[in-house]
Amino acid sequence: MRRYAIVILVLLVVVGPVLVAGLVIGPALHTGQVNSLIEQYSTSPHQETADRLVKLLRRGRLPRKQGDRVFEVLMTPRVAVRTTYSSEGPIYIAIGRDSNLAFGDLCVRMDECVYSGEERLKRERMISNALEKEPRFELIGSRETADGAVVRLDRPGDYEIRLVYKYDLVELPLRTGTVLHECFFEMPITLRVVEPEQAEKVVLKSDPGLDNQIKTAFKLVRRSVGWASYSVGDDTYQYRPMLGLEAPTFPENVAFKVSYRDEAGSTIAFENFFVSQRAGTSLGLDPSSSVIPIVPLNNLGLEPGHYRGVIVLETDAELAYQDAAMKTVWDGTIELPVEFEIREAAE
């Protein structure tokens, strides 16, 4: 027994300090590594770093304060504003983020407000577990307040606007789930409104080299060869194949309205389907993106049959104007041959 006691004593003397140091230094090293990732993402945001930070939040092992900081860095909005806006409108600002964020079984509860002075011009509440880095376009305009006064943004002058955003990272189910982390942003911006002839406009760009680069970049890709079902009123139809738009990195901003033209020359415009991409981005090729640009052939209102024609992408300067970061846009038209079928669904 005495021999065992001596062995245990030796182990405590030799190993004990190591265990204690591990308990103290281990968390410190982890904290240091997380702080290093935060700093790395803050100075040079990349999707891979964002994915690692999201994974840390999903594991739920970060101290509250540090987790809040990680969440804040990931959710930081990037706002683009034009130098001047026409008094005839519209006034758009663009709001995006540095990376795609997929929170899995957690959800982000968003409360976003736009203020002019103390008057709230608009408010949006949303819930999502997947946020895209692609910008959304916020339309800001004059508004009548509850007491009948009008907050006007349609006269020449400078308007001080505040964007007030509150985000919570919440466990499911939402009604009873715990708020794990939160962040808050208040961003003042100045909107300068001028006479229409003085307002910033999108510049259209085109030259043979650029035209060829962009036209050859686009292609239609089969996402599925099986039949896809859709409904029109009480009737159910199917179409195939399911086609997606793809293009690698763009050398110039692009903004297209999209239509289908059949062999006879008749054209049908797609509703709520357009392409707007900034230079340096790609379309349909980002593995971290949950959005696949599917061509909505089911929205053309066509009868059952076999169809051949072209998908037409035509530059839309008004669409480009909605993204305040787009100062220039490629000017041109792209035609992509297409063939598809529509049939009535079997009962």
C-alpha cells in the first residue's frame, strides 16, 4: 500500500500541474483562436472563414460575449449609396453581406428599420436560417406619418437617414427557443437628392472584347432531367428539363431582364425572374449558395407541347440602377437556345 501511495503522490506532483495548466490554458488557447478568426474575417472576409465561425455558433460553446462578437462580425451589413439621386426618384440603396451564412437548425430573427429623423419610413421583420451575401435593394421614398404629416424625400437637398438593424440568433422552435446571440447596428447615411439632369446615372459599357467575354460565359445547364410539377388554378402540369443559368466570374456588372422567344418570333417575358450580378461574382457556381438560378419555364403560361426557342437576356438599365454599387453595366443581349416539354400531369 505504501508503494501505491508513493506512486500516486509522484503522479500528483508530476501530472497535476500539467492538468491544471491544461484546464487554464486550454480555454485561453481556444479563445485566442476564435479571436484570431474574428480578426481575420474582419480584415479580409472569406467564405471559408465565415463557415468556420458559423460552425462555432452552431456548436453553442462560445461564451456569450464572444459569441455575440462573432455573430456581429458575420451579420455586419455592407451598404451602398449613390452619390446623387433624382428628385423624380426612385431612391434605392443596396444592402449585402460579405458571405453566405447557413445556420442550419438555428434561425436569425431580423428587425430592420429606416428612419428619417425620428420618423420611421419603413420596417421589415424576417426570419431565416440561410442568408445570402448577394445584395438586396431597399426602396426608400416619401411617407405620410400617422398624424398626417409627410416626410418628403423628393425635393433637392440632403437627407439624413438612419438604418437601425437588430438581429437575434435563436434556437428552434422560435416561440420558446432561447436567444443565443444578438447584435445591433445603427448606420447613418446621407441621401443627396438633385434635379433629374444632375443625378447619377448608370453608364452602359460595350466593346468587342467585353461583349465576347460575357456572351460566351453564359450557358443553360440541366439541373434535372425528370418531370417537375406545377399548378395553374386547379390543373396540374409538368415540364422538363429543369434548367439553370450559369456563368463564371463577370468582368463587368450585368443586369438583365429575361424572356423566352419561340421559333415563330413570339416573345414572353418572365415575371419576377431577372439576373443582376456585380463584376467579380459568379452565377450558379457558388457551392456555398443555397440559391440556384432556375429558369422558370413553368411561368410562361404555355399549353402542353414540345417547344424550341431561345432564352433572351437583355440589359436593363433600370434594374442595374437598383443596385447602388453598380456605376456601370454591360450593354448587350444574349440568346441561349432552349428546348423543353410541357404535359398534363397524370391523375
